[in-house]
Amino acid sequence: MTMPIETATPEHVLTLDRVLRAPVAGIWRCWTEPELLRQWFCPRPWQVAQARIDLRPGGEFFTLMSGPDGERVPNHGVFLEVQPERRLVTTDAFRPGWIPGDQAFMVADISFEAMAGGQTRYLAQAMHWTAEAMRQHEEMGFHPGWNAAADQLEALARTL
Amino acid sequence: MTMPIETATPEHVLTLDRVLRAPVAGIWRCWTEPELLRQWFCPRPWQVAQARIDLRPGGEFFTLMSGPDGERVPNHGVFLEVQPERRLVTTDAFRPGWIPGDQAFMVADISFEAMAGGQTRYLAQAMHWTAEAMRQHEEMGFHPGWNAAADQLEALARTL
């Protein structure tokens, strides 16, 4: 017996929904080119010390974040979906090869929509496996952190 | 800075590696057509009461298993990779839309390789996020269960 495809609603979601004053082409480049990603992806004074991007479903998305006091935080993950200048989905749940990672903490679902005047609607949804993970992410500073990174993204994309 | 793509080795893996006396085309059909899947996917006397297959990365893979004493066990998941007659990767970690599921228990990585005489090498790897999940899966009867299902798969595929 077959049945209609089900639809589900994410439960443990943190959302950033903004209009950025930069064209979608530049924002896409900032997300997908390692040398550009490194310049905006972490709220300063944190930095991205290394980035690896293999831009295809299952391909690697790795960043090494470095903090002002010498902290080093690696983030291993993969892309789940790549729709150029439309949508990018990543997760820390896998290493390349669909190998389960150290944890399944979250999925980042990023949508881009070109708007009039060279602006872009930028919708970032962080979907977590548990309510506890979502709370933890919020307490770590999701809202100020992702907003500060989006400011840096906007500023960089305007220069491209 | 970019670096070479990393490779990782799965840690918590249960493996079934067999040669099935049936052609790969039939085995692929048994895995990907709901009406065929229902006939072999559960070791009898358990049955698949419902199956939904949306055969593409991110597409739904759902089965409802029913037991001899009226048990009902739904399994929600998606496909991660679809290489016709070569490889099929699924996980229970997501609902369609890359929405985090109730749990991230395992990834099933199934490889098919055509061999001489209409036989098929059938390699099934169940990769888990934790050692605890792997142990639990083994205690639930991974080895006898997946072997019995593979027997049913072989018998059905030979009739196609």
C-alpha cells in the first residue's frame, strides 16, 4: 500500500529572517567559497582559521573556528542540499561518506531570495534534534551571533 | 586556507556481506518498489504493513512494521544517496525536508555489485551514532534479522 508523502513541521527551530542590502549572487559566493566564508562566518573577534567546502549533497563542510584566547573549535559536517542562489542545507550529523559524526546537533537550512534593488531575503533556520540542543544553542548566543555574522556577510557581499 | 578533503572511518558499524543468487536488477527493484519491499523487508512473521518510497536524496523512506501480536512499529526516514543498482543510503535521522527526526539512530548504507552467473554481492552496513545504539541494535537481533530478510530478498528477486 502506498500513501501520500507525509509532511512534517520542525519542532526545535531557531530562526533568523532578514533582508540584506547585497545581491544574492554575492551572498551565495560568500557562503560557498572558502576564502570568502572565512571573512564573515564567525562573529569577530572569533575567526575561521580553516574552511573546506565540497559543494554537493554529501560533500564536506568543515570550519575551524579560532577564538581570541587561543580557542580552537572544529565543526565537521556535510551539505545535504545545494540549490545555487536559492537554498543551502548543512548538518553536523555526518562526516563525508554519510558517516555518523560525533553528534547530531543541528541542521542549518539557509534560503536566499533575490529582491528588488539588489537586496536579498536571507532566511536561516537552525533545526535541532532535541529541545535541549535548541536551548543550549540559544544560550550560546544564537541570535546575537547569527545576526552579527549576517552583518559581516552583508558588508562583504556588497564589495563583490 | 583550504585543505584536502578529509576521510573518516565509521566506528559503530554492523555489517552483512553476502553473495545473493539473484541478479542485481531484481534486487534493486525489491529495495525500491514499495509493493516488492513489503514482501521481504521484515523477517517473518513480522510484516511491512505500509511502505512509502520517494526515491531521491532527501525523499521519504517510510515503513510501518506489524508484528504477530498486533505490534505496530513505524520507521520514518529519508534517502541520502541513490545510485541505481549500485548504492542506496538511508537514515532515520530526518523526516522529508531535512527535518530532524525523533532520533538519529543509524545510517543504512547498502551496496550492490553484479557478479558472474546472475549473482549479486550485497553489502549492508548499519552505521550508528553511538556505541550504545550499535549494541542495542545487535541485541535486538541485527545479524539473524538482516540475514533472514536477505534470504527473503534473494527468494523474491529470483522470481522477477
